[in-house]
Amino acid sequence: MNRHFFSQFLLQASVLACSLAPLTVFSQDLSSKIEQAYSRFENDETLAFGSASLTVLNSETGEAIFQKNQRLGLATASTLKVITAITALDLLGPDFRFQTKLSYTGTIDAEGVLHGDLIIAGTGDPTLGSHRYAETKEENILNKWIYAISNAGIRKIKGAIIGDDRLYGGINVPGGWIWSDMGNYYGAGFSSLNWRENAAGLTFEVGEVGEETHISNTTADISFLTIKNETTTGALGTGDQVYGYSAPYGNDVILKGSYGKDLKKTIEISIPNPAYDAAYQLYLALDEHGISVEELPYSAHQGNAEISAAKTNLDTHESPKLTDIIYWFNQKSINLYGESLLQAIAQYGPQKGTPSQILRAYWQEKLKIPIGALKAIDGSGLSPQNRVTTEAMSQIMNYAINRPWYNEFHKSLPTYNQMKMKSGTIGGVLGYTGFHKNTNGKTYTFSLLVNNYQGNTGAMRKKMFELLDVLK
């Protein structure tokens, strides 16, 4: 090496070292600040009997800026939804759409009489009948189906309307879901034929504190259910303490708890048999349009229906694309969407196995995440049995940054504390995972989980936000 070349080499090395030095110092400084803030946080009396974990990654490099208890499996609550969403986007693709087919068996005679059945066959679309999209609203779907039926020349149906929910073996509830959740809208089970997010709303009339309440109205005709209302009027400011209790395919819903005297809220319960609900609503709508159906509607799985393979298609409804589904999935934390997406990963993705097996195997292959670091019982986080490490969650979140659908995924995350992140809360569990770009232009990926904290959720949330403020 000649002297001139060696001098140039030293100069370039010196310049490079100088340019990297501020970044290294900044990372070290931030790591130190997080460590101090985390030490204060974990020693707070509200965590005296609890567990906490925090992982912070440099979003650009994936390097760990700070980790504590990063390999401790913790209950996730709804932060698990980001893992379900990212897996679905990667395996199914951002443009994936569910399909629901309306068809008929038998023949239509010259007088417009269908000698056969109408079949609504689902493939797991969680948005069918949902109010969140113009094209999926219950009224719009029913009107489209009525038009298709009328356009086919059908004026009377000698058979029945069958909600075909056989694809996933009927209505399902993930393992670990608790009894006091399942009868409420957020604990609705899923099937291959979901309808109106498998929920319906109730409005209440209250009396004096301690007196019985009365149901004054429902948001849909659910007269096929027997609702036993045992709720009482709660004191001012006590809010919604109403819980529904029901089981898959059951006809009875029991309401317990209290409804605050000053509360103005529609209480939503889950529908135990959504496939029947879909068939029933079409049955009522056809009757209003003068098209009679001779037999009563039913769901295929519950009725052990044998449906002829020879069917004539009347309409194929496509769901919104996957990125649009995931927007509301994360924004409103809809558990039904998570279970439907997890099932779709197993049903339509390239991997084979149970949904949980596929989830764990996929990330073990992609990111070398150990099986024990990702124990997902469901796709929504509602099961208290879920256990995931903040290290695994942050690595999967960081993986999303370089995927072609990342911008859409990023938009789906709510904004809390001026940070883009998904929250999660169930009894004794609070978590946040997301991305933050600070005032210096550096972006960080983080996951913070807390289990078995003491005190109220609002106080713990404030403490967690104060800890995350260090990233700003």
C-alpha cells in the first residue's frame, strides 16, 4: 500500500467513524434513559405482584435498544391482533377477499316456483352484514340477494333457506374463552357463515336504582331467541355492567348485571347461531317482497343438512380486501375478525395444520422465533391463556416494516399518546405494541406488556405512557 493511498484510507475511516459516533452515542444515551425509566416503572407498587416486559428495537436495523424480561411469555390481550394481521397479510396477500355464494338446488317451474332450497354458503367472511362498509351492510346485502332471486324468476320457494356453515364445522369458540365473555358481542363465536358481526343490539329502559330494567328495542329481529333479562338499574355513573350468557347454537340468552341509570348506550350481545340469523333475515326480507318460503330457515351444521352438489349460483358476494378488513380489525379491536382471519390462514394459506400450529411454525421459519415464545390460543387475544414474549412480538412487528403492505398495516394502528400502536386489555393485563418516530427522525419498534398489575386500568395506562414517552 503506497503512502498516499494509506493516508486516504485513514481519512475515510476517520470520517466514517465520526459520522457513526453520534448515532452510537445517541443509541447508548437512549438505552440508558429507557433503563432508568423502566427501573422506576417496574419498581412501582402497582407491579409488586405483577410481571412486566419491554422490548425496543431500532426499526431500521432491528437492533435491540433495550430489553427487559424479553423472553418471558405473558398474556397479550388484543396486542396479539398485530401478529394475526401480519401473518394474514403475508400468507393470504393484501388483496385477499372472502366469498359468499347464494345459490339454489332443484328447479324453477314455469310459474316461478322453486322446487328446492336457497343456500347461503359462507367461507368465513367476518364482514358479511357489517355496518362498517357500504357494500357489506345488512340491508344492502339482502337487497342484492332479493334482486338476484327475483331476476332468476323465483316467485315462491317450496323448500327452505339454509345457512351453510359446514366449512368450519359450524359455530366455534376458541379454547380458553370465558363464560362471561361468550354471550357478549366481543366474545361472539365464528363460523364459515358469519352475519352482522354475529351480534345484535339491545336498548334498555331503567327504573329507580336497584329496580329491574326492561328491553325496549332491538337493532335486529332476533325474535328467534329467548332473552331472559335479569339486569337491574345501577347507580348514576356506574355505566355498563351488563353481561350476556349464551352458548353456541343455544336459543336462550340470559342477561345479568346492571345498567347505569344515566347510561345512554346500546348493549350488544352475541348471536349463538349466525348462519341461522342470516337465513332468517333473508326469509323475512323475501316475505316483505311477496316471495313466500314454504319451510322454516335453518343452519346446515345444526340441522345436519345434506345439500346437493348440483346448485345454480345466483350471486357471489366478495368481502372488502384484506387490508380494509385489517383496518377495522385493529382500529376497533374486533375479536371476530381475528378468529376469522386465523381460520382463513389455515384454510386458504399455503401452510397446513391447525391455525395455532401454522402461526408458530411460520414465524419459527421466518424469524427463528422459538415455539415457546409464541403460544397463541386464538387470533384475537381474548383468551387469558395466550402467552407471547415482547421480543417475539417486536420482531414480528419490525418484520412488517419491509413488506409491500406495510403502509396499509401502519394506517390500521390506532394513535394513543401521540404514538401509532395497538393496545390490549383484559382482566389484569395491559399492553401496547407499535412504532414511533421521534424528534430526531429515528423510528423505534416496541412492545410493552404488563400482567397482574394492581389498581385501576387508567392509572396503569398513564404509567405505561410515561415510560414510552422516553422514545419521544
